[in-house]
Amino acid sequence: MSERPLVVHLIYRLDFGGLETLLAECINRMPSDRYRHAVVCLTGFTDFAKAITAPGVEIYALEKPPGLALQIHLKLWKLLRRLRPAILHSYNLAAVEYSFTAALAGVPVRVHAEHGRDACDPNGTNKKHRFLRRVVTPFIDTYIAVSRDLQQWLQGFIGVPEHKSRFIPNGVDTDRFRPPIDAATVSDKQWPQGCFVIGTVGRAQDIKNHHGLIDAFLRLRHMLGKEEASRLRLAIVGDGPLLSSVRQRVSKEQLDDVVWLPGARTDIADIMRTFSVFVLPSLAEGTPVTILEAMATGLPIVATRVGGIPEVVEHGVHGLLVPPKDADASAQALLSYFRDPELSRTHGMAGRTAVERQSSVKAMVASYLDLYDTLRHKKNHTMEPVKSCAE
């Protein structure tokens, strides 16, 4: 068996999404001579699994049914006993309880990452969820928060001790997500020349508020004259449980000719380069990867002032922040960019610069590697000093 320690990543479902993109980036970019990786999905996985290109990564599906499903604890326990990982890295509410199972299975290090609150509990105040997190905290060595907002919530509301809390901001690949080489000549078969394309990328679920985005799009059309409104296009990229509902809404509003709903895509970087502005009307967020990707692409941002969004998007510098569930405010912000292309360019360039300085994927991976090394050293006191992969 390889001497390299194994990290098991435990996730609810390996599907197209920001969290999953970060997981794949960390696995692919972490030095192969330092750690091995496996991914355990509580339910299952999709073709997104192909985004994990590092060699030798096994992916397991426990096929958890809805509900409590206590048998999954036993199934995971048996798998962990067989794999003998050095670290369990679990993600979000759906996986937090299995830190206890990992402790019973003898996994030395357990870390849990919070990338955003649950869709049914956007403010993180659900008493049952709070109780669950508090009960399993003794079995978790470190809680990872991807935003200061989440870190403050974990410490202040959940009661996670400061020494068990670590902030690791999300990072993106600024080589892949970049502005078009010649913005004046960029076009896509999807859009006629001269269109103003409002775009968003994310799973079609309640917390992303796609219906609110459609409301804002309709209001913007009404603010413009007929000729100007004819230039507007809306792209909602991503799959999810509410995609059929969003499609029905688009048809009901007779927007089929101007709204593009392609579902899940693997060419997000190319698609973003066809947008004029990026919108995220979420009701709650951690630090959205899609906003960082859009900023890296040089797009101005219109987003709700929730969660960790204000930590990365400075109002009036990188974009415009609006209250959640306020379609009128979103439409006004979009109108500002429609009327003032220079403002769009200025905010887009500022966003690109900010991501290059503060949110690189290299720094993110180095932080996770440092955390893994530090926790393992504390547990067994036998590791030799190691150099950071950033050196």
C-alpha cells in the first residue's frame, strides 16, 4: 500500500456546482507525492466526476435514501475501516454527522467545511441543525469556513471554539477564467451581435432565487424602449430541482426567444466570456465560486448583500450590491451597466485585479495542504517538517 496518507472527501452528491468545483480543484492541484484522495458520495455522482483528473482517485456512492437512513453510518464505517484514511474531509450540513462515524472507524483527523448554509435554513437558525452541529463538534478537529460571515456564525451561534475554527477563502483558476482577448470581437452563436447578456451560473434551487432574477429581467425590459429592450438576453446556466419550474416560468412570460436555459455545462469559462454582466440574486451564500469566476473573467457583478458576498464584491468598486428579494433594485443596478459601458469595464477590471491578488486557487490549495499537515502532526507527532506547496 502507498505510504502517502489518504484523504477521504465526504460529500452529499458529486454534481455540477461551486462546492464540487473546489473539491475537484483541490484534488487535482494538491501535490501527488503528499496525499492520495478518494471521494465518498452519500447519494451518488454524475458526469461531473470526470472533472477530477488526478490519477488513482476512487469514487464511491453509498446510495443513501431520503431520511435518517442509519444504515448509511454502518456502510460508511465499513468503508472507512477498509480504506484506512488519515483524514476525513466532510462538506456542509448533509455530511457533518458522519464525523462521529469516522471517529468510531478510527480516522485520526476529521475536518468539516461549511461552504454555505442549507437551502431550507438560509439564516442558519434551525434549532435541530444547530443542535446537530454542536453535538458532533467534539469529533471534529477543525471547522473550515469559506467566508468570515460563516466563521463568525460558527463561533457565535453554533459555539465552535476559536481554536477549532479556520477561515480558508475560496480560490479560482485565473488562467482559465479570464477576460476575452478582444472584447470587441467576442461573440457566441447563442447571441446576435450587439446583445447585452445578463448571465448567472448556479444550481436551480430555491436559495439561488432564479425566479427573482426573471422578475428583475422583466422589470428591466419595461424600463427600456422597445428597440433597447430587444438587445437584452438572459442566460441561466445550471441544472437542479427547480430547472423545470424556471423553464415553465420563462414560457409563461413569453421569454423563450431571449432567455437561454442550457442546464449543466462543462464550458463555463467560455460561456462567461460572452456575458455583459454577472448576476447572483441568492437568498444566502458563503463565498460563491461563480462570483469569483465572473470577477476573474472581468465581469461587473450585480449580487445580493448576503453571506460572504460583501467580503469579495465591494459595492461601487467591483459591482453593485442590492437587498435580497428586491427585483426593482436588481433591475436598476442592471440598468446602470446597460447605460454605462465604461462603468462596466471599470468594475470588471477592478474585480479581475482583486481576484488575482486575493483569491487564487494556488493560495487556497496551499491553505488546505497546510491544514492537513498541521492536524496530522498534532495527532501523531511523527511527521517531519514539510515545505508549503506555495514555496
